[in-house]
Amino acid sequence: MRNLAKQIPVAFSVVALALAASPAAAQVTALRVGRLIDPEAGTAATNQIIIVEDGRFTAVGSNVPIPAGAQVIDLSELTVLPGLVDAHNHLALTYKEEPESNIYYLTYVLESTPLRAIQAASNGMQMLSAGFTIVRDMGNAGDYADTALRIAIEQGWIPGPTIINSGIIIGGMGGQFWPTPEMAMQKNIVYPEYLDADTEDEIIKAVRQNALFGATVIKICVDCKPWGYTTDEIRLFISEAAKAGLKVEGHVQTVDGARRAIEAGIWSIAHDRGLTDENHKLMAEKGIFRAGTETPLTLVGHTTAARYERTVAGLRNAYENNVPLTFSTDADYYIPGMTRGEVAIEFIETWKAAGIPAAHILRAMTTNGYRVSETQDTRGPIRPGFAADLIAVRGNPLEDIDTLRDVQFVMKDGMVFKRNGVMTPGEFFHGGPVNGWNIR
């Protein structure tokens, strides 16, 4: 009994300390919104209230009561809309004039994976500041720097977009390069940018390796070599990826390669080379997403007038054929004086040149972006129960898409990243995991 008497005060002390250390009640935030955009419907509602609690939207409407004690953010002079999606970027790759003369092959040689991972973190914050709350990071990330970036953001160590990452691009030997025997066979320069997969067994192993090391989508080089992948081989990629719950995007360069990928039922096609009117019609019929990466002429040195003319015509043709369009940039380079987010948003120039209405451009940048990223049931739309991601601009993007160039406010997972045009990321940084440890 004497021992028990000694233990009781200790037990109460432990409970008291546990209660003191437990997190306080979740902060409730109420946003007063002047105009709220629904990109899918193409409509705008005025004088709305949005309630956010524990990182999620809990109520949206004009007559929503503001809970007592809620933090109130006044966005009544701004237009609020869901966050944007870049469906094809390369956050861990930044080739530049100095030192590699814009030859991106040299970036792999000169920069280590850890260095590129740190730059990916910076590029991710730049994308978030520009309003991109989801980014599909489609390879060229060294030795899984993209997975490291995704996990760091998910654990709350750094701010950034939700990352949908592909791991290492899978292709025939050499990937997109034509290496020398020394480079390819000894694997001391080309790799780890590409995974070789030239047989059925290698295809299966490559998909499983990427899934093991944290890829959330699979990317393949459909026709980076003249022999490329057959329709059946692409189907093998798709079926093997499906075992891990993953979809497959194909880097396509030729008309025949695009046809094979479409026939196989691929999830999305990257780039616009090979996407003819006939292939667009087939993509529309099958619901295959187009990640066209339509570089604007205003990004000097990264396309030509002739190439741009073909790009604009191809995008217009895809739109006229009702292909599921995504806003995708392939941004992987540095433009002096521009952030990665500013480089990405510049791609709206091509969409305007193609004559696509602002409301449809916005839908590609949001609704279709959520669908190709497979977040449409959890993140993207501003609806109760969804992750609290949103942005605010001064104008109405349904009428003038250029208003997206000046994002004034960004909320990610219920936390304010940018206010009055200034980044305020302090509350995103933590010394340890805050969202449940998961290294996948």
C-alpha cells in the first residue's frame, strides 16, 4: 500500500503533463470572400464565407455563420479560387546559361542529387507563391529527389505544392540520350536520370523500383528511340503500375508512338509532338489527358517562331476536338529575373494565342489538373471536407486569365503561405513530422 500511495501522485503528474502537452483545439479560420470562382461550372458567387478547420474546408456559402473566436481573414476585395495545377514540371532540374550553356545533359553531370533536392524545395516554394498548389513532378530528379521533396512537404518540414512524382523516367537503354558505350554500360554519367527497361522483366522491375522508392505516378519514354515500346509493352507498364495503384504518363515524340500509347490506353501523354488531328480525336474518345507543355515564344531561347506556330495550332486542334487538356509546362530551366512560378504562369500566352477562352484555360489549370493528378475527391475544389487549398487574385480569371499573374493570397492545407502579395511561410516549418510519418 505504501508503494501504491507513492505511485498515485506520479501517475497524476504524468497525466497532467500529457494533457498540458496535447495540442490545443484546432484553430478555426473564417475567410470573407468578395468573389468565389467555381472553375468547373464557370461561375462566380459574391459575398461568400469560407470556414477552415484542421486544414480542411468545413463550410462554404453566403449565409455561413462565423464561429466565435475564429480568426477572420478579409478577402472581400479579392477573387478567391481553387489552387492551380502544373501537370508536368521538373522541380529538381534547372538548366541555365551559366554554367552549362542551357545544355540540360550537363546539369546531371555537374549537380548532385542532394543539391538538386534543395533546389527542388526552393522551386516548389516559388511555384506555390505563384498559386500552384499541386505539381506533377515528372522525372529528371536525380536519385529520387522528387520523392524526398514530396515527403518533406507532406511531413510539414517545408512549404510547397502537393507533389505527384514519377520517380526515375523509364525508357530503353539511354533514355532520352544517345550515350557512348562507356556512359551507358558503366552507368556512370547517364544514370540515375533514366531506368533502362528493354525487356518484359525489366519493365516490371523498373515499375516496381519506382513504386518502392516513392513514385506516385509512372512516366515512360514511349518512343525516345526509333524502336520504342510496342502497344503490348505499354499495356504491360499500365497493368504493372495498376498493381501499385499508379497511372502511366508517356513522353511521346512521334505520330506512331502517340498512336501506340493511345491504343494501349495510357493515362496521359506528355508534349505535343506526334499529336495529330487523328490522334486528338482518339484521345478525346478514350479520355486520355494531354499534357502538351506548350512553350510560349516569350520565353526567349526555349522555342522558335516556327515551332511555336505548330504548338499553337496543335493546342487549338486539341481544344476543338474536346481532348481533356491540362496546363503543363515542362519548366526545367532558369530565366533571369523570373521565379519558377513566373516561368510556369507565362505559358498562358500560348493558350491565349490558341484562342481558348479564359474560362476553359482556367478549367485546364484546375479541374482537369485535379483529375489527372487523381486528387479530385480530396483536394482541389473548394468544398466542405476537402483540403483547404485556395488562392486569391484582384480580377476575375473567368474573364481575364492574366489576373493569375498576380496572386495576392495563398492558403495551403489551411495555412496561409502568402498574404497581400508577400510570402509568410513561417508556420509551415517544423522540426519533425506533423502529419504522421510515411516514407512512401
